[in-house]
Amino acid sequence: MKIGKQCAAGAAEPPEKMASSPEKSSTAQELKEQGNQLFLCRKYQEAATCYSKTINRNPSVAVYYTNRTLSLADCKHALELDPHSVKAHFFLCQCHLELENYNEAIGNLQRAYNLAKEQRLNFGDDIPSALRVAKKKRWNSIEEKRINQENKLHAYLTKLILAEKERFLKFRNSSSDGSFLARTKLTNVYLSVCLYAPQCVPPSKLCLCVI
């Protein structure tokens, strides 16, 4: 059983009346089935409308909200109605991924995986695959931030040391101990920046010695 729904090859188009508003006499379950048929044939907007009517008929059934899956609020409300809904946790993960809330997405997927095992449900590789994707996206996001931070520190540190070097080069030539004082000043500047951002790797190509 798959969490995602796909239209089978060569599936017949639903009756024309499904695209129109269902009769008022239709039950919530009948509306749900009509929505499923529309979804299978990729008529997503019409399916969402049908699911919304299903919710209006019976707003206390969690699965109706997961079928619609229009927003983060729908998934959260579905979990309020049924905290053990695997589909609700799965679709909530998809919402969090779109918002780049990777920790929350991974948490929801892990919960969905555990619930599926407890309930002996078989979703194939849908959940583990989504979990791998979410973890990869989180790692990429963290790595991108780390590299950007390192590059900013590298540029700042380079600018700072070169400015201090130019400043104290003049002092070295005017005093017998100028070279020592200049080198000491530069070292203090360098160390203070590294202590300020210890998580970043200090640039290896910068020389602290004043030539």
C-alpha cells in the first residue's frame, strides 16, 4: 500500500458528473470516494473541492483532512483528531520540507515510521525514502550555512590582518623593537577573531609574520 496516489496507466476518466458539485444527498464517504477518483486522474483542484465538502459533512474524521492536504493547518488538525495517523505525520513532513523546517520534517517521518510498524502497515519504501531525502536536505542546508559563515570570516580576517600589517609596517622601521611589537599586535588581532568564532576553521594561508 502506497501513501502517494498515482493514476494507473490507461485509467478511465471519471464520469462527467464527478467534476460538478456532488448532490446534497451524498454522504461524506461518497464524497471522499469521488475525491479519490478525481485525484487519481490528476484533477487536483476538483479533488480538493470534493474533499473540502467531505470535511464540511463530517469534520471529526482525521483521514478527510489528510486526503485534502492543502495546508500545514489541515495536517495539524488531522493529528489533533487522530495522533496515530501515519498519513497525517507523513503529509505534515511534506509541508515542513516545503518550509525548510528539516528537523520538524524528520521528526514527523520518524513518528510515521514507528506508527506504521506498530500498526503493521506496509507503505513500502515511501517513508524510509522520504526520511533519507529529508536528512540529505538538512545536511545540505547545514553545510551551506557553514561554508557561507567560513567564507565571511575568512574575508573579514584577511581584511583585518592586512590592515594591521600595513599599519605596523611603518612602526617597525621607526623603532628597534618595532618588528616585535608589530608581530605581537597582529597575533593578538588574529587570535581575538579566532576566539570570537571558534567554530570556523582559521585560514591556513595567512602569515602572521611581518615581512
